[in-house]
Amino acid sequence: MGLKRIYADKRWKALRLEAKRRDGFRCTQCGAAGQLEVHHRIRARQAPELAFDLANVTTLCRACHITETLAERGQLPNAARQAWQSLLQKEI
């Protein structure tokens, strides 16, 4: 099942509401209550069989969702990555 089909599926709408209820309509990382999104812990592309599994999703505010997504893609700098890059630059 492709990503577009997952997010268009009626089960996704129901799962999103169930996840938000479970998480008290708050971001599970920062506690914010506005602009909530539901995030797959294991990406649907990697494990489509978990796309509709409540245990595989969490409620995040928009800012935390963006941060989490960038980190998963390796696009967000972190201390370990920066230390590694610094070490590589010293070797060159």
C-alpha cells in the first residue's frame, strides 16, 4: 500500500483521532496543545504493516513533528553528527 493510499484510508482518520485521545490532545514531547499531528514512530514506508497500529504512532505538535522528521532523515544537526563531521574535517 502506497503512502498516499494510507493517508487517504478511513482507518488513518480513525487512528489519528484515537492517538490524539490517548495522548490527551497534547504533544507527547513538549506538551503543546495546538496544531497536533500524528507521527509514525517507524515510518509507514519502512513498515507498511504498522501503518494503522496505534502503538506505532504518537501525537506531536507541528514544531516537534518537523524536528522529528528532519532527525529521522538525517537532516537535523546533532552533537554526535557534528563531532563526527569535525573529526572527518581534521583528517582531511
